[in-house]
Amino acid sequence: MGVFKWPLFFVFLWFKVQGFDGSCVVIPCSYNYPEPGKQITGRTGIWHTKTNDVIYHKDNNQIKQEFKGRTELVGDITQKNCSLKINPLRQSDRGPFYFRIELGGYNQYSYRNNEVSITFISAPQPTVSVKEEVVEGQTVSASCSVSHSCPSSPPEFTWTHSGEKRFQSQQLTDGQWKATSVLTFKATKADHNKRLSCTVRYKGGLMREQASNVLKVKCNVCALWSPVLPAWSILCFLTESYQAPRQRDMALIPLRLCTLNLDLLSSSSVWQTTRWAKSASHSL
Ligand SMILES: *[C@@H]1O[C@H](CO)[C@@H](O)[C@H](O)[C@H]1NC(C)=O
């Protein structure tokens, strides 16, 4: 047995990993061990408790009954990756847990100085974000995000609105992942004054729901306007209601676009011909 010196000999893991009952957790772990000069006959990664109860071993018979079938070494041990998955997580799985490496025909070592505990939290509430003010016909993109601890079975997202859904996953630092569902759709009149709602269903069945702020869908009203004939010009207004603005209100609506913006003009849902001076009716 050689003389082991820090930092040749370490295990890197998070001190605390968060999870909740019924979900799963992956404890990120990597270890180092000075390579022996001679051939080893294999590597065995073991996880155990303070009292040396085995919670993971490749030989299932060695695992303590209450952990059987629930633990898996998801890391590649030959790549010095000792990440452990516990699935499903139980309230009693608080730890502390320790990693142990056995190099066949050579040596074995328990990383007793490094322990990991599991903190139980309540299932997080998703956050929904969307641009609140949109123009009818424009593409709206809303996102719903939540952090979780189970990369192999991320939460499932359901939206109250139809549209195209994309899923993104990002690893955070502390054994947590961030899952995001992005929903894109074209805003219509029907979306005006409504909320978008996103439901996440975690592994284990827990559900959490969150609604966005109220959407304000503006309607683009363009008018041909002639203050002094024959000089016609085009004015566009964004209005929240689906009525063209009445003449006396027109002056009160902020003018968003006086220049010809073809994009906006083509997406205009209401066209109106009016003469500023004496227009008969502005209702549609
Ligand atoms: C270890 O393995 C896990 C599970 O496959 C993976 O998510 C993680 O990125 C790996 N870590 C390193 C440092 O390669």
C-alpha cells in the first residue's frame, strides 16, 4: 500500500443534494486515485452509509434490503465517475453516504472525509414567463422552467395553450438540473386577457401548476387618412380592443407607427378608410 497524498486522492461530490419524496436524485461524483504501477483486475465502486451498510454494489446480494433495486451507478467507473442515482427517493434516504473504491488485486479505499447528504424539499413551483404585450398575429414564445434532481426522467410539461413545444435541459451546479419547456404560437384575439398556464408533472407523480400574467393582445389597426385631400397617408394604431378606435379616441391612442413598416402593415388585422375631418363610422 503506497503513501497517499492529497490531492491525488480525492472524491469530488456535493455536500448536499436536494430531492423530494418519490422523485429521483443523481449524486454527481468523481474520484481520483493514484494509478497503481501494476495491473489491476477490476474496479468496483461501492456506496455505503456511516455504519457501512451497502447502498450500492454491483453484486446485488451485498446491498441492504431497503436499497435493493433503487440504486444505480450511472457514472462510468473506468472514467473515474462515481455518480449514483437513487430512484425512487424515500424520506429515509437522508445519508450521509460515502463512496468506496476497490481496485481488484491492489487496494481499496473509502472516502470517509467526503460525505453527501440529501435534503428534502417540497417539489418546486415552475416559473412562467411570457411577453405580456403582443400584437395579434405575432409569434409569442412562453417559457416554463423548473429545477429538478432527476436528469433521466425530467418533469413533463403541459400547457393550457396549444402550440409548438420545445424541451431544454441544463445542468446546474449542485446536483440540480433546470428543465424548460418553450411554447410558441401565434397570438389571436382569443388570447386577449387570458393567462397561459403550465403544469409540471414530476417523476413520482407530484404536480405543480403556475399561470403567467394576463396577455394583452393588441390589434393593429391601420387607417388611410386624409387630413387635406388628396394627400392620403397611412396611420397605424395598436389598440387593445377589437374595435377600431372611434374617431374622437384616435387622437388619444399613441401613434406607434407613422412610417410604412411593411411587416406591421401586412399583419394588420383591421383596415379602415377614414377621413379625419368627417368620418361617418369607425365601427367595424
Ligand atoms: C458522470 O456521469 C454522469 C451520468 O452519466 C454524467 O451526467 C456526468 O456528466 C459525468 N460527470 C463527469 C465529470 O464526466
